Amino acid sequence: MTPEDDQTAPVEYVFGEALGHVRNATAALLSAEDQSSDSLLLGIAGLDLQGQFGDIWPVWIDDDRTAAESLTEAERLLGGVIDQVPLGLWAALTSLRQQVSDGDR
């Protein structure tokens, strides 16, 4: 689906792109070299966050961002359509981004 398909497509595309960044962050957390319990728990939180996107198809994002950078980008994207973002999803994303950023992952 491209953003030109219909009126709802841009919001759906933004959600898909944000989900792609969340997936990259989750993969980075779960594949971290240290594999501390913190990175594993944050990776599991990333999996839970992905589930909150429901039936949205992720956009494949090929980049070398850190988990923190990917979550920051997802937050920036969803901030552009904040009136369409469920509060629980926004809260979970913000919380995970803050936790990951605090640990500089």
C-alpha cells in the first residue's frame, strides 16, 4: 500500500514505518552482545509493544540505528499523527524509549 491509495493510507503507512523501527529496536535488544537480564527484559517489552500495533503491517527498515535511535524515530513518526495513536501504545513506546535511552543501548 502506498500513501496515495486513500485517505487512511498515510496514517497506516506512518504506523507501519514506526512498527518497522520498533522491530529493529527489539531485534537490537534481543541480539545485544552482553545479553544482560536488562536487555532481554527490554527486548521482551519491545515484543509486547509490537503486539499493540494490531493488524498493521511493518515497513522494512534497513538501517544501522541503535535501539534507542530506532525507538526515538518511531516516537517522532507517531508524534506526527498523535491524534490517531492509542494512549496505551504511546505510553508503552515512550516508556521503552526512555528505559533504552537511559542505558544507551
